[in-house]
Amino acid sequence: LPEFAGGPLGGDAGFYRLEARSAWYFPGFATGHIIEVAGRIGVADPLSDSPHTDELGAATVPFFYKYFLGGVNSLRGYKYREVGPKIGDEPIGGDSFTYGTVEYSVPIIERLRVAAFYDVGNVWAQSYHFDFGDLVDNVGLGVRLNIPRLGPLRLDYGIPIRHGTDTSDSGRFQFSVGFTRDY
């Protein structure tokens, strides 16, 4: 999915973003079981004439177009936007990211499922800089409840396995309402 801003298009920001995403659903080992395998990868890069610059005067991608991971839609064992570059404890986002998940869900009763999941990914400061030896991951369990006219409710508990240097080491509850998958 390409996204362009600035340059010949005009505007007050000059950058492009490229992302690829895929999600696959397979029948599990018994009736009603579902295996979900999904992933995303992306890069944002400033154009040379971007009006946004860092403290050294180099072109940069605006903050609100940078990538972040952590929270209900990505690495569920981590706080919202906790994974990736930071200044102190403050997330600043990055220009490259990758994320993947595998989830196995089982029906309990009508409209209620339980799930086990594994998430892996990271965010890096530089464009096109992917260090797959530097990934963080988590495992967890969740409950899915489909409520008519409201939609699905999701409650997950994720526990980090490999930690970044500035990420938490305790588990985290994540709650969402509605269709929350980014795929």
C-alpha cells in the first residue's frame, strides 16, 4: 500500500510510506477451530525536499506518520506504543517496522471463543533498517465474545518473552470492542 505526500503533490510534508500486509485463516484441528496467521511490514522515508527536519537539519518523516507497535492491535504483551524508539520514556516512533501474529481460537459456546496467540515484531528508527535479531515477542490467552448489534468484544492477556532494552517485563491486559484487526 503506497502513500505519498509532498514533492510534486504539494503539501507541507514530503515523504512516502510503503506497507505490505497479509492475513490468512485456516480451519484448525477440530470443527470450529480457527488458525489465524497475519503479518505487516512497512517503511517511511522522507523526500529530500521535505520541510520537516530533525535537530541536525536532515529531512524527516512527520511524527504522526511514524510507526509504533504495542497494544491491542499489535504486540499485545506491551503497552500502547511501548515498542520502538524512545527519548527517555516517551515513544517517538520509527521509520521501519515489522509485525506478525499467529492465533488459534476454539469455540466454547455459541458466540464465545478462547484463543492462544503469539506476536512478534519491532520498530526501528531508520528507513529500510530491519534488524530481525532485535525482535520482541509475546504469548498470551484471550476471550472473544460476539454480541449482536454491538459486535465482538476481545479481552487478551499477553506476556512478553524477549524484551527490548526499554520495554516492560510484565504481562498486560488488552481490551477492545468492535472489529479491531488492522488487516
